[in-house]
Amino acid sequence: MHIARQVRVTGRVQGVFFRAWTAEQARDLGVNGWVWNASEGSVEARLQGEEIAVNQLIERMREGPPSAKVEHLEIDDVALQPIDRFEVRH
């Protein structure tokens, strides 16, 4: 079953390659969507794909790359959109 989640990550997550790392993890798991740095210092992502893969990516994002310090993840269910790849947005 395909699902979509909107994820907001707070902590030390900007300037630590979090977006590039998330894109790499998403592509590894076959998850589509996007990730970007929000203006208030968080990282936001839209994740779509098989439920197992999306959940695995969310679990990986709880830790983040080695230089990040994730404090909190906010996860919301959202409607699926026609997205066929994963991209880093600027």
C-alpha cells in the first residue's frame, strides 16, 4: 500500500548535509518526494511510497546523518500526489 507523509525535523539539521543524506536514503529505499530547509531552521520533507519504505525512512531520519542532532520529528498523513522521484528543493 502506498502512503504519503509530511515530516518536519527540528534540531541541528541545517548545514549538516541532512537534505542530501535524506535524498540518498530515500532513493535507496525507493521513496519519492522532496526535502528542503524551512526558514525557521527545520527541515521539511514529503515522503511517498510503499508504507514499509516510508516508515523505514522516517526511522532513519530520527537519527539523521552523523553530524546532525535530531531533537523532534513531527509526522502528518497527507494525500498522495503524482511525484515520481525524490529531489532536494532549495
